Amino acid sequence: MSWGFLKVLAFVLWILILPAQLVLAQSEDSSSHQPSQLTQGRQNPIQSRLPSTSHLATNSSPTDASMFPRLNPPHANSHFGLLPQAHGHGGERLSQPHRRSIATTESIRGQEQASCFGPFPPSLPGRLESYRGVSAICEGADHVRRIALRSLETQGRRYLLTVHPVTLTTQFELEACLRCQSAMRNMWRNTPYGQALETSLSVGDRHQGRLNLGLTRSLVAVRGSFLTADLCPSRAPFDREAIQRIINEAGQLPIRMGLAYSGLWLQRHPNEFRWLRLLELQGRLQIEWINHSYSHPYRRGVDLRENFLLTEGVDLYREIFLAEKQLIEMGGRPSVFFRFPGLVGDAQLLQRIGDYGLIALGSEAWLAKGQRPRDGSLILLHANGNEPAGWRAFDRLWRAQAIPLPFRDLRELVHPSHNE
């Protein structure tokens, strides 16, 4: 066979193959922009609407692109990081030592698809089948990025507890509606939420047994004060009349207040909790639920350095997550705030609180101790029946018009109201 014949044969084969190559190239180019018929039906319809945006925006609270790193496009290997796991009360497992994908390829049907656009449920039904801490930046159908702090499952549905990085509002969202990416705490440090969190971890009276840890007053100038009341474990009667008196005498409703709940108080006072929830539904109270630990450990007469959450053997993960789990199962929604039992802790506990996404709160005006509030102060009372002196002091200051009004939403500690 001559060399000339081989060259002719090669030229003929090239002419025959070229059209097929062009068709294949066009097909590959178009498939990179549009899903194939085989995969299109399985693609998450919400994810298909979510381009990788370079900015974050919402009608009420615009945010800056510099607040977050750029999100990768959704893919099957997009994971969120699970926080350290622990055993719960009675041996119940609160977390599993594995990583699980959020970016699902299953379609969202019917009610779930509609739920991606809100309104988001104020509470979740039934007992939680799983509850764990996560750390991720997510984007929803509204193209707004938020931070996922908890993953939970109930009645066969998976949800995330997310927080808006500017308003500090938490909400339950269907996991399948969000595109998420694992993130470290420092990745949102430039947001109002991140700045408040980091600031709360660096304040406190370190010279008095590590007392009063966390924010004690507003980080921005505000008129009024922040009313909070602790619900430590107690078998004493709940201070219902005191709260009702504030509602009756206030000129404007709802009364905004933070209630620092312990899991054991919730467990022992279901009727009182239902009454508080009813007042919320009636528009008389607007409550931010502050995590105050599950058991609120305390040993009378023991040095503060070895007391409360500093007691040897206390499991901080269990204290935080069991309290939140109890609240959710009773119909509440956790906020991003935490108050140390006794206002006592140390630098290590503070950092772990921050790792769980919680902003520590102290107090500038513990009324039972004779401290007087001013504009921007966090006021501390106890509504568990154990500290009537605080309510007597409140009544005196109220009659003397020495309580700075209005009572403000705790989220305004870092983000003033647009009505300010």
C-alpha cells in the first residue's frame, strides 16, 4: 500500500468525522447551560433559580457583599460542618458524627415548594427526631444569604434554624429550599450579627470571678431599655401578676422582652409557658427566648470558680442543645442569645458559646441588687418566683418614671429599628 493512498484515506476519514465532532461540541456547550432531559426533572427547582450572586439584599435590611464569601454553585458535594456531638438526657443522641449534604437533587413538591417562599413557620410540630449544631452560609429562594446554626428533623422533614446576619431574626426553613456551604465563624465577622457575637465574647468583669459575661447594654445609641427576666429552675410560683401588671400599665403593646429560659423550668411549668405563648399570639408580648442552659447547675456555698457552668463534669453541649430542643418541642423558637447561669463563666466557655453561634448577654441593671437602668441598659429580673425584691425595685422605678422607655427588642442591641 503506497504512502499516497494512505494520505488520501486519512483525508476522507477526517471529512466524514468532522460533522460529528461539531455536533458533539455544540451539544456539550448547550448542556453546560441547560440541564439534560434526564436530569432536569430531578433538579431542585429552587436551586435552579439561584445563581451565584455577588451581593446580598433584602427589602428591609440590605447587606454588603463583603460580609460573606462567594457561594459556590449547588452541587452534590456541598456539605455543612457539624459541631461537636454529645449524648443527651437519658442517653438520647443529639448529634451524629458524620457530614451530610444539604444540596439535594430531589424535587420539592406541592406544599414544600410553596414553603420555600414563606411565610416561615413560627414553630414546628411534634417531637424532634434529630437536633444538632451546624455552621453554614445559606441562600434561599429570595436570593438572601443567611447563616444556618442548627439542623433538625420532625415528622420526616428536615429543617434548618437560620439567622439573618443584619436583623438577627431566626426562622425555621426547609433544608431542601436552601443552598448551603460550610463556614467558619470568622466568615461572617463583618456582619452586625458577627460583630455582636465577637464583642459579647470579649466583655465581662474578669476581676470579680468572671462575672457578668456578655453584652450588658446596647452597642448602638437607643432610647429606652431592654427588659429581660430569667426563668431558672424553680418550684416557686411564676411571677404572672408582675408581667400582667406591666402589660396593663404600658401605654403601647406588645411589650418587648427577653425571657431567659432553662430547660427544667419549661419542663416543670408547661401551663405558664402556654400562657406566655398565648400572650404572644394575642399581640400583648413579643418575646425573644434566651438560652439559659438546661439544668442551670448551682451549688450553694461553692466558690464561683467551681460553680454554675464551671462545675466539674458539666456538659456545655448538652446544657445548650437540650434547652433549645425542649423549647422547640413546646412550640417556641430559639433566638441567638445566651445568658450564663449566675452570669458566671470563663474565657473557654465564652468561646464555645460563640462556636455554637450564640451572643452572650449580661446585665447593666440587675434591679434586685440596686442597680439603676439608663438608656440602652439590659435590665435583669427573675420571673421564676425566687426574687421578689427585683419586682419591688421595678415597681418603685416604674412609679418614679425612672425606667427608660420604650422596652426594646433584643435584636436592637446591634441593629436599631427602622422606626427609630
